[in-house]
Amino acid sequence: MKKISIPQIKDRHKRLLLLIKDKWLRLSFAMACMMVVGVSTSATAFLIKPILDDVFFKQDARMLKIIPVAIVIIYFLRGIAYYCQVYLMSYVGQSIITSLRNTLFSKIQDLSLSFFHEEKTGALMSRVTNDVNIVKEMVSNAVTGALKDSFTIVCLTIVIFYRDWKMAIFAFLILPLAFFPIVEFGRRVRKVNTGYQEAMADMSSFLHETFFGNKIVKTFGRESYEKKRFLKKTHNIFNLEMKAVVARSLSAPIMEFLGGIGVAFIIWYGGSKVIAGTSTPGTFFSFMAAVIMLYEPVKKLSKLNNSIQQGLAATDRVFDIIDKESDIKEHHNPVDIKPGLHRVTFKNVFFKYDNAMVLEDINLDVKAGEILALVGMSGGGKTSLVNLIPRLYDVTEGSISIDGIDIRKASISSLRNQIAIVTQDPILFNDTIRNNIAYGNHNASNKDIERVAKAAYAYNFIQRLPDKFDASIGELGGRLSGGEKQRICIARALLKDAPILILDEATSSLDSEAETLVQKALENLMRGRTTFVIAHRLSTISYAQRIIVIVGGKIVEEGDQNELIARQEEYYKLYQMQFNNSKSNVEVR
């Protein structure tokens, strides 16, 4: 005989149940209401005997008055209890899901940058939206239904045994067989739904990429190609969904057949007793009604079990993220880095990413207030080097210190409070210009916001907008030009007023006119700060006090521009490449 595998309740599932501990009062009242619903259902079956025997056969006028009143009271109480248990369980379910979604988003925000490189954006969005909604359905509906039906089964069982315990024993010999499809097909549904949820996450990621990159899709004429890719994904989802349908739909007819066998025997056995005169028609029909009512919640449990298995699969996917440990860990006794100009020192730094060495034996001492330029061919490790300073990644070997404090021993919040960054691709949010500028300093006054906008050469174009500083800039700042977005980012960095500044190719994607304005804004931003400038255009780093050349993850040259040109080595090669193509303003790549 095939062994039935019952899915094990994992610790993370128990943790989900623990989320209701502060809702225990509402949950207790909801369960009491479920018991009332269960008792009222069994009372209906129980009353069939006096209706038949006393009213129709004995023609008892007193019972004719009592029973209708009793039925009205039963159904009135049933209606109130049903409403209360639905409302209360929905409240508990929504509260749990809100807490779970908040925990999930908070955890994602705390994870390191490497996590976001490994995971697809669409897949993460699916965890927060689709997977959590599936858990909500399980908690609010499936669990509620399972509890209610369980109470109904218990109450009807009492009625069945009270009416005829011999027939009840046979009925309960069939009942365990009826639970077979609940367990077996529930296991299959859970397995298929895990794959289905992963496929939906993959589709979310695909949609995010194609919608975001729609300009490239159209320009390269790849609409038909993307349609074919989408077709494959929807076909895969269709196949998974149909597998789940097969597993779900098979359980009901099997249970119907098993229930039919039980009902057929009860009619034969109970009818024989009525004909023999050892039982009354009322007793038989009361028993029969209770059995039929009993099989109904058992069948519902099969459907609800499928929903629960789907919810548990979604719970696993949600807790996979919640349980993930961040690569960047806070020191057990962190030191706060005090505000002020800072000296940044790299000592024997090695950095490995995806088992590939990106930086090797970096030794660098950047004085407080110094402007340091990092140049070199793409892929040399310049961005990786500056990403180590705010601990977006941690060094593999060696150390980075600020004013002699190893940044791994500093509190992450105090470290990042000292750093502002302006990247090549301006990162803005679908909000107003005012809120985007104040992103790093939400307590800033309107006067301060206007001041930094002027210093970033953004004030004039902001004033030309209909809503000025309250203008919404659209998703990723799509309503602004590249130069305007970059100046908003510079204003944001200015308002944060951090003593360490990282400029990661902040002008490389701009045209000459926009670059001129942005460059002026950057000069205002760099004043009085320890600055790391990554640049492809060597013309933009003439103000740097020192330049380092990084090739293959190593510092191969260091000095000011005149010294490096005079050596005629790596920097000289880069300089010659741009100098010879200066008329066309070609970037070093």
C-alpha cells in the first residue's frame, strides 16, 4: 500500500502562526462564532427527527409551534455568527499580511547590493505582491473555512452517533478513505504551485525589463522576438496551471464516489431497520441528513487544503527572503563616525566578486578635502573600489579606514551619513522635485532646497515648470532631460552635505551643453569635501589634485596630470586616445 506523505509544518510556517499572537482576542471570538455556525448546522439535522416523527406522523400541534420558532432562532444566530467570523478572520488575516509584507520589504531594503545583482527586480516585486497575496488568501479564507468546517464535522459527528451509533461506525470507516485525496492531491498541488509562483515571478521580471527597455525593443525592431519570448512564458504558466487543475479536480469526484458508497449502504441498512420497525423514519432521515451534511464539509476541506498548500508554498518563498542573511553585517559594538572632513585609507585591499578577483593589493591614502580622480579602461575596478567605501560591498582582504577607524567597526548608518554619491545614471523617484532633492535630508527647509537647486544650476529650469518644485518628475525622472536629472541628483547630494563625495562618471552620458552646466554644479558640490571622481572624459578631471590609473584591478600609476603625461605610460595612452579624437569628443572606453 502506498504510503501517504503528509507535508511537514516547517518552523517558518509556525512563525507565520506566531504573527497572530497579538490578535488572540479577535481570533478566539472568531473561533467561538465558527462553533456557533457548526452547532447550528448540526441542529438542523437534529431537528429532522422531531419534524417527521412528532409533527407529520404524531401530528403534535405543540411541536408544530415550537420547531419553526427554533429554526428561526437557529438561522438568526447562524447568520450573525457567520458575519462575525468572516469579519474577524479577515481582520486577523489582513493584519498578519500587512505585518508580513512590511517585514519582507524591510528585509529587502537591508540586504546588500550583491543580493540585488543576483535577484531579478520583477521576481522581488512578485514576492512582495503576488506571493504575499496568496498567503493572505490562505490566512483569511482557507484557514477560516478549514476551522469552520472542522467544527461542523465535530458537531455533526455527535448527532450521527447520538442517532445510531452502529450506522455511524460504518460511516466513519468510509470517512478516512475520503481523506486520501485531501492529503495526496494536496501534496501535488503544493509542488506544482511552487513552480507556478516561480514562473509568475519570472514573468514579472520579464515584463519589468521589456517595459523599461521598450525604447530599445522598438528601435532594434525586436517586438516579434519579445512576443515569442512572452508566449513561451505564458505557455509554461498554462501547463503548470493545468497540472494544478488536474490535481485539484480529481479530489472532488473521488470523494463523491466514496461518499456515494457510504450513502448507499446507509439507505440500505437504515431502510431495513425502519421496515423492521426497530427505527423510526425520523431517526433515519435525521441520521441521513447529518451524514450528507458531514460529507459536504469534508469535500470542502479538500478544496481548502489545496489553497492552504498553495499558501504554504508562497510562505516558503516569502521566508526565503526574510531568512536571508545580509553580506554586510553591523559590528557587535559599532563606533559612530563623527561629522567633519575625513581621511580615507585603503590598506592591502583585495576584493573578490563571483569568485573573480576584482581588486588586488590596493594601497591608497586620500587626505581630508583632497579631490582624487580614478581613471582607466572600463572593467578595471574603479566603481568597485568606490563601492567599498559606503560598504555596499565588504573587502575580501585588507581594510578601509576613515580617520583611522576600520569602516567594518563603524555603525553603518553613521558611515553612510558621511557619504553622498552622484552616479552616471541619475536615479530619481516618481515624486516631486522638492522631495527628490530632500531625499537625503527630509527635514530641510524650502529655503535650503532652493539654495542647493541654485548651486546645482537647476533652479532656472525648475522655475519654468508649471508646478515648479512641486512638479512630479514621473517614473525614474522620465519627464526631465538627462542634464536636468543629473542636476537634481547634484542638488540632492549638496543638501545632504556629506563630507565624502563619490562621483561615478557623473557627466559621461551628457551632451556638451548639459555637461558644461553639470560640471559647474559639480565644482560647487566638491568644494570642501574629500572627493572620489571616476571619469572617462579626462577633460573633466583637470581640477583633480591627484589621479590614479587602475588597470586590471591594480593601481598602476599615480600623480598629477602633468606628471602622468610626462611618464608616457598608461595615463598617457588614455590621454592620447582622447586628444587625437578631441574634435569628435570621443570618450575613453
